[in-house]
Amino acid sequence: MSRILTVAAAQLGPIHQADDRASVVSRMIALMEQAKMRGADFVVYPELALTTFFPRWHYEDRAQADRWFETAMPGPQTQPLFDRARELQIAMNFGYAELTPEGRHFNSSILVDKTGRIAGKYRKVHLPGHAEYDPSRAHQHLEKRYFEPGDLGFPVWAFEGGLVGMAICNDRRWPETYRIMGLQGVEMIVLGYNTPTANGHSSTETLADRLFHHRLSVQAGAYQNSTWVVAVAKAGVEDGHALFGGTLIAGPDGKIVGELDHEEDGLLVHACDLDATRFGKETIFNFAAHRRVEHYGLITSRTGSGAPLGRAV
Ligand code: CDV
């Protein structure tokens, strides 16, 4: 048996500060139309898809960053994206900066079904970077200044015939992200990212090193939870600041089934067999048979690493 969900990873090239939402939405619609022509059921866009990666900019007054946030979803500028998705009968996922009516700020991502209904929302849990201007860094990464940590956990939804979950960028480096969704039987994880090409803490880490860590994280999460993972970049040079590409789809055996090799707007389309996730889930990663939760307490009782538990025997 096979259940096919044809997914289009829709990488976006750079978005500059001067690019308005309308121009970005029209690029997203162009990719959506190509995705539909190539047979996709589901188009997946990056983290903070509607704007430049603004957490690189320091605003003394945090409210100045509010112009990068959406106060309604859909709002007047994003409505055309929802309308076109409904016309084309294509599901979608994208990330955006969310400002709630209560004044809370999140780095969020939504699942929108083929009727244009928001079926699920995720708010980024693992916020990287720092909250105050740091002159020691080659570039600023102020996610901790502009967002609060997500408060929705890592849910999985019955969506477009499969079990689908979301993560955002830095979340992909944390095994807990995948395992919490694995424990809900996830069959596809969609995640968008904006990853600087250079490490702000290290002048020796190369682009190859950074792409290696990206692939390693995504492939391990896919394999260890026997799930598809669709990882989508916002890439290229935004106002002089480089983000790497590396948009890829990893299968439930951890192997990469396709990867983009450029940093522009572009599509990676793959027919994902959701039933291919069964083999790993029923054998080596049959959680019910093999997990030993009595030994996993530190995962939730300790945040940073601490004293070793080893004792003389
Ligand atoms: N947007 C991100 O979360 N970026 C991080 C960088 C800062 C390491 C990432 O994990 O790619």
C-alpha cells in the first residue's frame, strides 16, 4: 500500500528590507503555481517567509521591529496567497512573525489545508541567539530580543492524509523536537530556516561545515523517528548578509531524496510515500517495544549539563 503526499519545498531567495510584503507574496504565488503544475499537493515555504531575516538588525526600541510582524493571518497582504492556494486546491505551510492581540511576539508557522483553512499553528521553541546587542559577534542574531519561546509544544496534526508536524530552523538541531513528534507517530515534519552562511562565533567554521551540520541534524531526526523531513531555506544575500541554501527532503531511512544547489527562489518536488514510514516505526524504532523511559528522566528534569551520575561499583 502507499499513501503519496507530493510535497514541494519552495525555497525563497533573498528578501531585502526594502522588499514589501506584496512583492514577496507574488513570488510565493509564482512558486505555488509551479508546484501545482508539477503535481504537488503541499507547498512548504521557509521560516519568516514574508520578510527579510530581521533579527539580524538591532533596534534599541523593540517596538520598531513590530513592522516585520503580522497582526492577522490571513491579513490584507497575505489574503492573496490564501486565495490562490484555495483556487489551486493546494495545501501550504509557511513561517511568519506573529504579533498577537495581547501584544505577544512569536516566530510562528502554520499549516493551511486545501480549502484555505488554518489547520495548525506552531511557535518556535528553540530560539537561538541573544537579547542584547553583542559587539563580539560578527553579526547579530537577536531572536531572543524579538520573540518569546513558543508556548504550543510540538503537536502533530492529521493533515492532507498524513500525520504532519512543524519545526522552525534552530529546532532542527535538537533531537527532542523530532522525538516529541515521533511519539505522536509523525509521518512528515516540515521546517523552514534562515541560517547565516557564517558562524557569528567562529571565523574557522566553513560553509561546508555548516551544511554538514544541517544535513546531519535533519537526516538523524528523519531516521531516528522514521519520518519524512522537508527542510526549506530562505537563502542568498539579504542586504549584504548571506544565508545558505541546502533545501532538502530526507526520507524515513534518513537518506536525502533531493536537494537544491542554488540560493534563489526554486522548487524541490518529491512524491513522499507516507507508508514508507511504517518499516522503521515497526522495527528498529518501534518505540513501544524498545524505549526505556525509566532512564530518560534527565531529559526533562535538567536543562543544562550538570554533575555526572556515574558511581563506583
Ligand atoms: N534562524 C535560526 O534559527 N538560525 C539558527 C542559527 C542562528 C544557527 C540555525 O539553527 O540555523
